Amino acid sequence: MEAFGETYPELVKKQASIIDAVMEEERSFSTMLDRGIRYFEDEIKRSQKDHGGTVVSADKAFFLYDTLGFPIDLTELMAQESGMTVDMAGFFAEMESQKRRSREARFAARGMGRKQLELVAEQTSWLAESCIDITDDSSKYDRDVEVEAVVKAIFTFDGFIKNSEKADEGSVVGLILDRSSFYAEAGGQDADTGTIAFDVGGELLVNDVQIYGGYILHTGIIIGGSISPNSGVKCRVDYHRRRQVEPNHSMTHVLNAALREVLGEGCDQRGSQCNEEKLRFDFSHKSAMSTAQLRATETFVNNAIARALPVTSEMMSLVDAKAIPNVRAMFGEVYPDPVRVVRVGNDLSVEFCGGTHITNTAEADAFVLSVETSVAKGIRRITALTGDAAKKAMAEGERFIFGSFLALLS
């Protein structure tokens, strides 16, 4: 504070909060350290004594890291002090295996089995070298359109198929088109689903849409007919589902504004996810929200819905966008230039965002907070509902209150 307070006055202004955060971090680290040291002494050194081993196994090192939060460099140091080494190759293999299981579980939830089609640098380079342009997805913000396109490449688990070959019914494939109306997963918004109809008959049931270096990969199962490169197709987005996703996305913007109003400017977004069922919003805050704060947050969002505020978007240069008063951007996110700016009302919320949205807050219909919890040190998470799901939650709440009241009377 003494060295930098004059240059950075926010240090002085937030001195008490900074000290609290540092002290809490020290306490948490000390607790974690005690647990890790105890595990090392009881499980690892004892095993060495009993069995004469000199290597800390990968599974024990990974348990220390993944479950107890113990830094791997400290495990290495303690092993060295005990005359042991750590199976680092096995440790990194465990980490990669966990990431793979996470990806597979996420993909399996979309009904695509355990394996996922992904483009890496080798494949995107091949596409560029084959003079295939990146996908034109300018139609992703339109509603109720059927976009005609041409299949530029077909990707399978064995790689790209040749122009003279075709993918048949039952195959899991990824189509790269010259044009697309599908929204690829980004910015916390789940990808569109729908179908891609083949001009020659048959269609692809699209369960996942991802973007790799500008190339949009539409992954799914062929449920009729067959398809080959350079064939004509029609993109048919499930707009009914998208209309359920969009209110949840737009309300994350309003929720962001509500939390800053209720908790103060120190509350910053740390992540989000929105799909057709719910929205999830992560934010920086050092303690659980009180009932009064939760109620005030929910009221703020519902008032915005009741006011039927317009939700608009505009493309502008990054310099001009950053100059907008009170504009919000995700910490650590790299934004394109030009950037898309989404505005709710005149100034209730102004954020950089490439996602799809409702056109008026009234389309969200209702808003209910369902969960507020901690996900990491200093990071809280809110899960919320909109539309019919919110109304159902309200009705359940009223029934619970009424039932509790009758129980008290009896």
C-alpha cells in the first residue's frame, strides 16, 4: 500500500478487502498443505517403508493434485527429500486421461457416443491448402431461415473422405459447408441442433456444432441416404430449441448487471453457460449471497423483463466499443475487431457478445434463481431459469410454502 498506493489508489480504497482475501488464501493453503503432507506421510512414505519402493506412483501423485489440491512441484520436492522420485510421465498421462474422459462424457450427453470428431491444426491446414474457404456463418443471427449450402468436406474418425467417396446411413460424420445458419458453441452458449437435408435425399441429424480456425464442423448421424463432397444441402436449425436458449443467454447479461447493482462493482463475470433448460453464471464474490441479496437480484431481473426492454446488437470497431461507458467484457477474453456489442435497453447492460439473443426482455417471460453456490475460492455460481421452467419453479415454491403453512396449522 505504501509503495504503490499513490499510483494505484484502488489499493488503498480496497485495502481491507485485499487483506481479507490474502489472509483467507493463506488459511486455505495451510489447510490444503496439512492434508497433503499427512497423505504423503501416511500413504506414500509408509508404502515405501513397507514395500521398499522409491517411486511415487502416478495415481497417488494425481490424487494429491486432483483431489487434495496439492501442487505437483511440492510432491516432487517432498519425494526428493525422502529419497524418492515421482512418476511424472504417468502423472501427465493421468491428467490427459481425465481431460479425455471429461470430453467424452460431454459428447455422450449429446447422444454421439463416447468419441468426438475434432479438427486439429493438421486438418485445418489441409482444408486451407485444398483452397476451401472458411465457413460463412453470417446467417446464424437470422431466425426461421433455410440456408442452401454446398458440402466442401466430410470428416470422419478415419479422416477426410475423397471426393469420389460417400458417407452412408448410420455414419457419424462432420460436414464442413460453404455457408451455415447453425450457431457454433461459443461464449457460453450451447451449439444449435437441427438437421442438414441432402438434395439427393436423406439428412444429417446435427447434434454438435464447433468452430475450428473459422471452419464450422457440423457433427451428427446420417439418418437417411448418403452424402459426398460437393453435394448440395439445406441447413434446418431447430429454431424452437434456439428460442428456448436465447432468453437464458440474454438474461445472463441482465443478471450480470443485477449482481453489480446488488453486490457492487467488484463483482465480475468469471464464466457462463446457457442452453434450452437453464442458465449458469459464475462471478467473483468472496462469500455466499444473503437471502436479501438473492431476492434483490431476482427482482432486478424480473423488473427488466416487465419493462419490455429492447435487446439490440451492433458491429463496431474494438476501439469504439471499448470507449462505450460501462461496457462489459469477459476478463481474459480476446475479442475480434470489429466486435459485436449487445445492448439491453439504453444502458442497463452493454456487453461484447457474439451469441444469439431475444429481441425484447419480455420474451424471457419470467426469471427464477434456483441455486447459488461456491465453485472455487472467491468464485460463486448462480443457476437460474426463465420462461415456462421459471413459472413451474414459482408454482412449486408456492405449493411448498402453502404446504408448510398447513403443516404449522395442524
